[in-house]
Amino acid sequence: MSSRINGLASDVYGGITNNTITDNYGHYPDNLGDPYNYWYDDNGNATGAQNREFFADNFAVNVTGYQAPSESALKYFPTATVSMEELIGNAAGKIR
């Protein structure tokens, strides 16, 4: 996996698995401080960063126009990606 192309998938899988499954692209303790509670809190509860990252990564793909991450997202998260693209497209249409 190339981090640039599959960064979105790496970030989301890292968030779901607390960086057990990742392509070295994501959010790690060494760059977020201690205690490390980005994906899960001290009690093991998801912090909500997982869904925020999926949105942020998809939004970045749409803003930059670099489509390779979008293709990767469609491969690994087809339903969520289509839903996100519809949501972003609808929102963009309302501000134009």
C-alpha cells in the first residue's frame, strides 16, 4: 500500500483498530502527546475521531481533486464513500 494513495484507508483502519492495522499513515502517540487517547479513551471507548477522520479525509480528496485516495476509499469502504460523496456534493451545491 502506498501511504499517499491509501492514506484514507490506513487512517480509518488505524482508528478502528487503534493502529493495529495501518499503512504507517495516521495518528500515532509520538505526534499527539501523552496520554494517547486519540482513537480510544482510557476506558476503551471510541472517541469519535474515527468518523471525523473519514469525513476529513474524504473532504480533502474532494477539495484537492487528487482522486487516487477516493478510488482506495471506494475499494475499502464502498457504501460509506458513496454516501459521503453525496453528502459533500449536496452541501457544495447549496453554497454555490
